Amino acid sequence: YFKRIWSVGYGPDWVDEVGKAKEGLNSWRELVVGQNERKIGLEFSKEEQQLIQHGQAIANRPILMEMCENQGVFNGIGRHLANDFLHTAATFPLTPCQCVCDNIDVFEDFKKALVDYLAVFGSQTFFRSISTRSNSRNQFMWNDRSYENYASCCVKVYKKRRVKIAEDLYNSMVETGLFDENHTIGEFYHDVYLLLSTSMISIQC
């Protein structure tokens, strides 16, 4: 049935085909990291050179843009899901793909966070609160109840003016320097002093 839903070139579904989706993500990392360690030469075929050029092109590309546009790897993810996921993963949206892929530990954390985040949309809790609540017998009427449940439970930062950040997530962002405009993403951050929180944080966007 997926062939009827997704266009040609779209990758595995992250809810129902998690294993294949993770394999695709691993291959994507190899492309970003591996091809950046080699230069295009005559020893490579035309197809290999195209892959190398593609790998070099996306290495410095913002991870947000890659997640929204590369449906072969991040199938079904658009601006809302990409922004909200990156928030929950404490990853700055403009982080270059290379910074996500270079360190295997960072990449594995990214992959696990992505699987855990998207698994919510295939859970019974999600179906009960979003898919089965109707505010009218008219099936064509706008379903306010489902929308309100979705907006309050599933929209974290996308198009929001104010967001609440849990203590652990906030501290994780602080420890990686995301609130320091002088910090360079990908480099070690050590100026954590006095910024850690012990309670929920509310931030104006």
C-alpha cells in the first residue's frame, strides 16, 4: 500500500519499517562521512563520483533542510516534525549534517532520538487521543477536539511564540552550548557554570 501513498524515491516508513529506515540512515551517514574523506579522482566511476559530489554537498547542509527535503531517508518528515524533533533532540536546526555524522556517538544518539520521537505517532495512546475523538457526527466538519489534542500534545516548538522546556532537555542544551551565541557548533563547550536549571523553563521565541 505504501507505493500508493509515497512517490517514487521515497524511503521506508519510520513507524512501520523502522529497521529499513535505520539502515537507510546508516547509509546516509556513510555517504556524508566517507565521501568527505576522499577526493574525486579518475579511479572512481561516473556513478561513484556523483555519489561523492552529493555527499560533499550535503555535509555542510543544515540538518533541518536535509530532513525536510531528503525523503529517501527521512520519509514523511516535514517542517513541523523536523523542527519539533530537533528540539527534543537538543539539536540546533542549522547544524551541518557533518556535525551530526562525524562522531558515531552523536549519530547513534540522533538515530535513537528519531526512532523514539516518531514511535509516538504509531502508539495506541496517540490513536486514542487524536484519531478516535470526534466532536460531531458530521465527518466533514472540522474536528476541533482532535486538533486541540494534537496541538497541545504533539506540537513542541513549531510556529509557537512561547515554549516550555523540561529541566533535563534544557540542561542538555546548555551543556552543548546552544544558548551561547559565541559557541561554535561541533566544538567542545565548557562554559556551563550557573546556567543549569532545576525546574521547567519557559522561553519566549
